[in-house]
Amino acid sequence: MIDATLLLPLLIIGAAALLAAVFGLPSLNRRLNITRLSWFLALAPLTATILLALRVPQVNEGIVFTWQWTWLPTLNLNLGLYVDSLSLLFALLVTFIGTLVVVYAGQYFKGDQGAWRFLAYLLLFMVSMLGLVTAGDVLTLFIFWEGTSILSFLLVAYKTQSEAARYGAFRALFITGGGGIALLAGLLFVSNVAGGTDFGTILSSGDVLRHSAVYPVMLGLVAFGAFTKSAQWPAHIWLPGAMSAPTPASAYLHSATMVKAGIYLMARMNPALGFTDEWFWLLTIFGGVTMLVGAYLGLKQNDLKALLAYSTISQLGVLMMLIGQDVPEAYKALVIGIVAHAFYKSALFLVAGIVDHETGTRDIRRLGGLRKVMPYTFVVGTLAALSMAGLPPLFGFLAKETLLVTITNMPPAVAGLIRWSAVLAGALMLAQAGLFIWETFMGRPKDPAIQAHEAPAAMWLAPAVPAVLSLVLSILPGPKEEATFLASAAQAAFGAKVKVSTVLFHGLTVEFLLSLAAISLGVVIFLARWRIRAWQTAVLPHFSFNKLYAWVLAGIDRASVWATCLQQGRIRPYLHLMLAATVLLVVGFGWNSLRFVLPISWPGLDFGGEIVVLRLFALLLVVGASLMTVILVRDFNAVLAFGAAGLSMAVLFVLEPAPDVALVQIVVDILAVVILVLALARLPRRQRRKAQEVAAIRRYSGWSLARDVVVAGAIGLVVTLITLSALLSRPRESAVTPYYAANAKALTGASDIVGAVVVDFRALDTAVEIAVFGMAGLGIYTLLRFAAQKHGDNRVEEEEMAAGDGRQSTYGIGGLRTSAFVRAPAFVVLPLSLVLAATQMMYGHDQPGDGFTAGVIISLAVALWYVVFGYEETRRRLPWLRASAFVAAGVLLAIGTGAVAALLTGSFLGNYDFTAGWAFMPSGFHISTSFLFEVAICLTVLGSAARMINSLGHPEGRERD
Amino acid sequence: MELLTAVSVGLLFAIGVFQMLRRNVIRSVIGLMILANAVNLFLLSTGAYDGVAAAYTTSSGARSDALPQALILTAIVISMGGTAFVLAMLYIISARYHTADLDEVNGLKN
């Protein structure tokens, strides 16, 4: 049944959290009364409880409420809710106990102006927890699951000044967070196999999941997540550490709700993953060990909260074990155990908090005799402790008895062992409950310094509610509504009918006798408690899993130290590592697709065609010239060799034949060489000399050279293989080129197909590209100007000012004297380049050349001026050359043209001929949007390239010694 | 021809990477530009058609593939801008460390 009102409880509590957070504002914080605020905020979980409780009759009839919101349809990601009786049971516990805890926290933090933070965290936690138990999608569940981990961290570390709190919080986050990662992996496996992430799909595909080959993997991962969250041995160590949280948080998170998340998850997944041998053994063993370890360790604690923490661990072990059984009685025991434990344990925690709050200590060696000064707290505590001890007529008795019934129904091989373990654990629990009450409230005060008085009513009423419920639930006569609800919840977890009755006495059965045995044994342990505790401290005092945890953390630290050894802080080793890793990755993962090219046959080269010979020759030139950049010792020569390689590339383009590309390649190659030379000239002479020294191959040690050669060679080999496989398997029929060829003239008015693609079909690409090019120019300008200011050498400027007497026109770049024979052509070249550029743009549509070539041609002429006349003179003679303005104008013109074209043709940067049909236009020339776009490209490129030349040619950065 | 092209691209890559690994700033920029050339050569060779005529609607005979050519055109421009920017950055770095030797640029460590 789809029902969006399910979101209401989440939203209401979320709003309350927001309201609490608002009180962090200084102006509001001054007027904050935390007690009054908590009363008001408690209305939110209370409302949620009522809203949820109203659905109990419907879920009892087996109705499942769902709601789904498609979040990312392409990835099939949904947010979803799924509420059946199992979810509702947990949700009610979360909101109901949450209400009490919020009220209690208001008293606990009375007068603390900073406690809005606690309330905000607590309510946010409530949202996460409620979301977790009502999630209808494994990913939704995971998000809320992580939310509870993070908020638990914040709550445990609430007292940020305390080292223990921070340590405990980190440990809890480390363990539960690690479990969360495993859980995510497990849930992804599950949803992949089940074919959907929603619980509806997953819960109904149990057979598919159980017979899947990856069943052990997903079971292990999911169980790992649940075990860490629910503090199962040996991950239980985080729970006692989390006791450094303020007591309201401990009562809520670490007894009633968060630690039950793992229980909920496993119970939820039981219909999907359960009923197998693996499931049985995994949960029985870990649950059983946890039960015993928790019960055993709890007895030796001196801190009230630690004692409760270990008994919680023990109880969680019991619940986990119960989920592992595939008999209906186990699920009856499970739901009763969950409710009983949530009630008595939250009450006991809150009582411990009251004791701590009123006396200032939780150490049972200092407490005692409090029953006289704190009578109400004493009664409430005793009631809850009796339930924990499993004594009739309380709900806890029922829980223990149903547990024992389950065990008598087990296969006989394990039943005996588990039965007596359960009896022993029950006895230990009873002893601990006795310890808790006796040492705190009975006897005589052990520490006279403690001045205690009764807590305010609102404080002891909070634990009183669940404590009294423990009694009422079991002794209430008549037809029991809650029994029906519990049965329905158990049925949802078990997948088949479960009978639940809350009748206390069934007659003289085996489990009743076992119950009696547990009680008697517990009384004996309680009476001998000091002797047993002394013995416990003597035996194995040193070993604990905390050591293992500390060792693991230290190991991680050491591993990270080792890993950062690779961080040498120098560029070349990083490059080596990255390149080598790339090679390994490509070969490792791509070998199968690359292998097919290996039986290389020597190509039957047809030397008949002269094109082939020319191509071969050009390839040889490219590779050879590139190789020369390595061999040549002087940097200037290497730059020239690179220029030669670029020109040889142009030859290859011509042979393709690709005249447009060849033209661009030639002009860009020249521009690149100019820029490289300018940069070279800009380097201070001393550095240049040093650079020259390290450029020579023979200066490298054999080892470092070998490393470079191996890395470079490996890259080359891999690239060869990739290229070969790409070329051999490429389609010989293009999917798009025929369309371009057929429509170029009609749609863009260009007979140059490449030009049509650049300025029309893929015009947006080009627009972005010129923007990038423009930004590169401006970026260089900013970089170099910034550096020039920061590391500028004032000496240079002074020298320049001294030279500023009109003679500088005879000095070219680098302060070299240029002759008139060089200067004269420069005057001619610039206007010539402008004309050339104009024709490029006008006729680029039907001939090689475009706006880009035009821009580069003009900038090359400008570069010549810089070389011949020097920086200052060029700036003076060419005042119109405003590089940044050109870039801006170019980009704006491109956008404007695109917009106009969009208006006229309906397509951004589409082609529209303004002069169509005009008789007096020169033939082949049209003023069209494409032409304007070419102008825009030219302006941007000219501006940017001029910026580059200008910045690199600027004398400030150059050392003139 | 494919094998020879592939070997050439591989060789250019090897040379480019080797140059990038030099200590000399200028050489490493040259290495970057050689890599750009290698990629352009690769793009060129991926054309679907072996043409004998340029890609014009007016030309007759088998036309070369226009698509990789347009891509290369863009690639040339972008790599030019990118390389110039890298050059400026390397210049700044060497100005800050007062060296053009990349092995003496070790500020990442501290």
C-alpha cells in the first residue's frame, strides 16, 4: 500500500532537529532554556510515535506500507520506505524511547547553554535511525545506516575536551564505519543477484539469493556490517568505549536503538538470506560467543555504565543467535527479547545517569545506600533490574523463558552446549542486575564525601515509563493487542506464522526448570560476587581485543608511513610512478583486447605509389627530428629540432591529404617555436647554463637513465600495441563523415568539409575551444605578471629607465642590436599578414585556412616585431594591439553571432547568409554568421597569442647581466 | 602502413615521455609537445577512408576522412594553448626556486 504520509514522522523529527540547531545562533542562544526547549522538542517524537502507532492494526493484518521516489532513473536509484510490522516495531521503539530521552536530556543538561548541540545531534540521530528501520530500499537503508554511525560519533565525542571521549568515538566510528563499507558491498551483491534494490524484490527472491554462487560472499559482507554495528564479538570493543557519551545518548543509542540496527538488518534479511546452514552456524557461533563474553566481562566492571554496556553486548549476542535459528519459537523469543531489553536497559541507563548526575560518580566501589535519599529512583531501578535479571513477573522473565524454549527445540548436537551457555549467561545477567542495584542503593554509603539527593520528577519519570511497562506488558490480563503485534513482527522476520503469547506460566516444563536453574545459579554468583570478581581480575587481566585494535591502528599508521616513503616531493619520481602504474594498469586490464595484434606480419608495403614512399619519409622525419631534441645538447637547437618535427607533421597532413590541418600545423608550429624561444630567453642566464648542463644525456647516472629509458620504452610499446589494435580494428566506413560530406554545401555554404565541421557542424566545440585558448593566454599573463611582481628584480626596471633615452629602438629582443635589413621587412610583414588573414577568413569556406590560421598569422607578424624592435618599442608603435580586449571582443562576438544565428536559423551558431543574392559581393565571399564566427575566432586567437608573446617577451622577467 | 604508423606513434610517445622525464624545464615542455604530435598522428591515422583528394565537396575522387581532420584541428589549438600555459607555470616554478632543474624543485616535500 503506497503511503507518502510515512514521511511525516521523519520530517517532523527533522524539523525539531533544525529547531534545536537554530538555538546555536548567539542571539537566540542567550534566551535558551534547555529544559523548556526539550519539553517542546519532545513533542516531535511523541507525535511520530502516535502517527506510527495508528498503523499497528493495519500492519497486524499484513499490510505493508511503501513509498518510493525515483532519484536517479538512469542508474535505477530510488529512495524508498517499507513499513511492515517488523519495521514498525523498531520504529515505535525508536520514537517512543526517543521521546523519553529528549525529556530526560533537558533535565540532564539543565542550565547548559551549549546543550542545543546535543539535542540537535540526538534528534538527527533519531531521523537516521527511524529512516534506517523504515527504509524500503537497500541504498536508502545504507545512507541512514551511515548517518547513525556518524551521529553516534558526534554524540560519543560530545565532550570534545575529553581524550577518552574522542578516542572512544573514533574507535566506534572506525569499527562501525568499516562494517558499513562491507555492508554496502554486501547489499550491492544482494540487489544485483535479486535484480532490484527495493525490499519488496529482495525479500521475495530468497531462493535465488540462497542458490547464488556468491551467497557466502554476500552473507559474509552483510553479516560483517551487522555484527560490527551490533557489537558482536570480537567487534564488541567499541561499545564500552562509546560509554564516554553523555548518558542520555548511551541510553538511547547504545542500548535501545543503534546497536539494534544490526539485529534489525539481520532479521529483515532473514527471509532473503536465512534458512541455510551457513546462516545458522555464523549467527549461532558469533551470537553465542558474544552472549558469554559480554556476560562474563560485565560482572567485573566497576563503572555502572560499563556494566550495562557489557550486559547489552551479551543481550545483543542472544538476539543475534536467535535470528540464526529457523524455528518460529526463536522469532517469538527475538521480538520479546528486543522489546524487553529496550525497556529495561534504557531505564537502567537513565537510572545510572541520575545516579551519576546527583552523586558525581558511577563507581560501585564508592556508591551505596542511596535508597533512602533517592527512593523513586531506587524503585524504578529495581523494577528494571528485576526485568534484566529475568525474574517473574516481569517482561524480562518472559524473554528469558522464550529463549530457553527455543534452545530446547534445537538440533540435539548443539542444543546441550547452547542451553547451558544460555543458563550461565542468564545467571551472570541476574548477578549483574543484583550488583547494579545492591551496590548502588543498598547497604551503607561507602564514600561519605558523596552528598546525594533525589532527582527532579521529570528525570526519574523518564526511566519509570519503560520500567513500569516491563511489568504491565507481562501481567496485563485479557486478549493482548501487543501479543498480536509482536506475533505479526516475528512473522515478518521469520517469513511464516509465529505464535506469540505473553502468558507467564505454562506449567512445569523443561524451560521452566532451566529458568529456575539459571535463577538459582545467578543467586549463587551474586552472593559470591566479590570472590568471583577478584578471580576474574587475576585471570587473564591483560588480554583484550583492545590490544588487537590498537595493533591494527598502529599497523595502518606504519603502512601509511611506508606508503608516503614514495612521496619524495620531486616531480620526476612522481612522473615515473604514474607512468609506470599506467603501463601496468593498461597491460593488466587491457591485455586480452590487445593480444590479438601480436602475430604481427610484416606489411606488404606497396612501394609502387609515390605517396607511400613520401609518407614513410615524412614519418621518418618526424621521429628523427623528435629524436634529435633528445640528442642535441643546446636547448636552442632542441627547440629548432622540435620545430622541424612539427613541420614534418605538416608534410604528413599534406599527404593525407588534409590541407586545412597542414596549414594550421605549420603556423602553430612556428608560433610554438617562437614561444619556446621567448621562454628560453626569459630564463636567467645562470639558470639557463645550469639547465644546459642537465640537458646533456651523459650527465645522467646510468641507473637514472636506465629508469627513464625503461619507462619511456614501456609506454612506447604499449602505445604501439594500442594504436595497432585500434587501427587494425577500425571501421572502414564512417558513421558521420558521409553526412557531413553530403550536407556541407547545403547547410553551411562551405565546400571545405573540414571547415564546415569546425565552424558549423561542431561550432559549439570551436566556441569552447577558442574560449579555452583565450583563457590560456590570459592565464599566462596573470601568472607571469604575478610572479614578476613577487620575485621581480627592480634592478631591471632601473636599467630600463636609464636606457629610456630614445636609443632602445635599435635593441631587439634580449637587448640584441638589430640591423635595418631586419627591421625593414618587419614593417612590410605586418600589413601583409593582415591582408593574408583577411583572405583566410573570407575564403576559408571553400579553401584551406580559417579564422584560427588568420589569428596565428597576424600574431606571428607581431612576434616578429617583438623580436626585431623589443618589448617597449613594439608596445609604443602598435598601440592598437590590445590583447585582452581582443580576446574579450572575440568571445563576445562568437556568443553574439551564435545568438543571432539561433534567432535566425533556430540553431546556435547555425549558418545564415546576410548577403545572399547581393549582386555586388565579390564572388565566393558572403557576409554570413560563419564568416562572423571566423572573425571572432581570429580575434580571440590573435589576442591570446599576442598575450602569450607579450607576457613571455616582457623584459621584467629577464635578467640582463 | 598501419604497423609503421603504430610504431611511429609508439616511438614518438617514447621520445615524448623520455623528454618529459628530463631535469631540464625546456626539454620537458618539448616532451609534452611531442606527445601532442603523437596523438595528432594517431588521430590522423584513424580516418576511415584512404583518400587521394582533399575533403572538399568540389573535389573528385576518393576523399580523405574529414572528421579526424576536424578533431586534429581542435587538438592542435588546444594543445598549443595548454602547452603555452604549462610553459608559463614551469617558468614561474623555476623563478621561485631559482633553478631550471626540476630535481631542485622539491617544495612538495615540505
